[in-house]
Amino acid sequence: MIYVLRLGHRPTRDKRVSTHVAFVARTFGASGLYYTGMKDNGLEKSVRDVVANWGGDFFIRHIDSWKQFIHDFDGVRVHLTMYGQNINDVIDDIKKQVPKVSTDMLVIVGGEKVPSDVYYLSDYNVAVGNQPHSEIAALAVFLDRWFSGAELDVAFNGKIKIIPQTRGKKIVHT
């Protein structure tokens, strides 16, 4: 199972970013999102509403101590940061270390300034590019590389479904 940890959520500043981190995590194959910083019932409701309507098995939970959570996580910890090793250089090593059936992975994405302890508690510090970039984009690229695109074919079996079209929009409500 893959879980995402969003560090340092601030509702007044990060509401859309944290929401989009959760939506990308869900759509690209993660099982759930943990977040730190300020507890945000609105964020949690938005994510739960998407899961209720669009389907899938995904959760969101607030945690108090990121440091303890990362330390105690039983699995491989991957921190996405522009200061890390390039994803092209390490993705195969990560895939070898994480048996997809028996070991969990925690993908850590920053918010406010990331404390240096995160770099040392992580098994891998991975960059999708060593330039400033969005944590949302980094998460999408990492998960897509992890699943080799297969995550895009998952059926979510929700109340709402989009029927792909060349032009226009077609939505089915079940």
C-alpha cells in the first residue's frame, strides 16, 4: 500500500494545494493521505465527498507528530524534494526495495519549509527535477513512474463516471 504524508498544512494558505495533493494521491493509486499542521475539517470533507461520489477506497487523516509518524512507519519512506536524487536514477532501486505485495511505502511531500530531519528519516530523497516545482506535480510524476501508467486504468466504481470523448463532456450518474 502507498500512503502520502503532506507536511505542514495551513488552511488559509494551503487549502487548494493540500486538496489537490489528496486528489492526485487518490487518482494515481495511493490508499490514503495523512497530513500534519492545522486540522482542517473542510479539507477532510472535500476529500471524503470526492471518494463518496467518484469512488475508490481512499482515506484522509490528520496526525499530530510528523516526526514520530515517519520514524514509526513500517515500510519504505520516500521524500519528494527538488534537492534529492533524480527520479530517473533511483526509481528502479526503490522498486527493488519495495515488494509491492508485502511492504508499504510512505511518500512525503512538503508544505511549509521542510525540517531537515525529514531528509534523514527518509530512505530516499527523490527529485523529479532539481529545479523549483510543485509538490502536486512531483507526486503525480512519482506515482505514475511507480505504477508505470497502470494506475490510470483503475475503475473507481463511483456514483459519477466520465465517459471519454473526443469533444464535449459525457458524465454518467449511477
